[in-house]
Amino acid sequence: MAFSLYDATVANYLQILGAVGGFLEKSLAHFREKGIDPGEIVEARLTPDMLPLRFQIVSVAHHSRGAIEAAKTGVFVPPSGKPDLDYAALQALVTEARHELSALTPEAVDALAGRDVIFKLGERALPFTSEGFLMSFSLPNFFFHATTAYDILRHKGAPLGKRDFMGRMKLKG
């Protein structure tokens, strides 16, 4: 069996989106138990010049669901900050991304190989093939923002461990 674009991208997105949904839920239970306002957590960051948890979660959805959409349409732009999203809305965003990606077939994703994708950042336009975009830009960004979200929650005291980040692994049999 050949390793496919779907295996390299969507399968990884789904695993980590499941983990992100799980660690957001686990963290919320912890914060409620400790009397910590989830609104404060949404704006938490590791350092003053870093974007907050809200942006990290928006970016996780954007660099998974949005990246596949870009491979279909040929254009990717940076995510908006979405300052109005509260903790529950961030959880819903992750759930929506998982549902949309779960509906994709391997054949549909594999058929995107070779297409052109332009990353537009203001006046700049960076040209990619869809597989180059997904593998060298989208996946690294996806993992970066998922890791940063996890780190922010850990920093704020959520009882998370590596297993919470890994999510459901694809075990043999």
C-alpha cells in the first residue's frame, strides 16, 4: 500500500485535532474546578509578544481544514484573529474542523496533488504545489500552533501530559 497525501495530511490533522479537542476539554474542567475564568485563558500567552490561545486555536483549524480548502481553491491567506471567540467557540471551531475533515475521502485529497496553491500575504504571493504547501507550510504551522496551545494551557496550570497532546495513535490491528 502506497503512502498518500491523505495519509500525510488529513490523517495527522484528525489525530491532533482530536487531541486538541480533548486537551481543551480537560483544561476547561480544571479551570472551572479552580475557579479560573475561561475568558482569561482565551487571552493567555506565554510571552507578551506572542499571540494568545485564541489565535493558536484559530490557526490550528485554519492550517488543517483551511489548508485543504486552499489546496482545492488554489489560494491561502493568513487566518484572522477572530477576537470575539470565547472558549466554547474555540472548542466548536476544533469540532467543526474535525467533522469537515472526517468527511473527506482519501481519493478526493490525493486528487489535489500537483495543483497550484498561492499563499497570499499582503502584496506577497508565494507559489507552491498543493503537496509542497501542505507538507512544508501547512503541517509545520499546524503542529506549531497545536503545540503552542498545549503549552499555554500547561503554563496556566492545566494537568496535561504528552499523551494528551498525542491523541489517538494509529496502532496496528
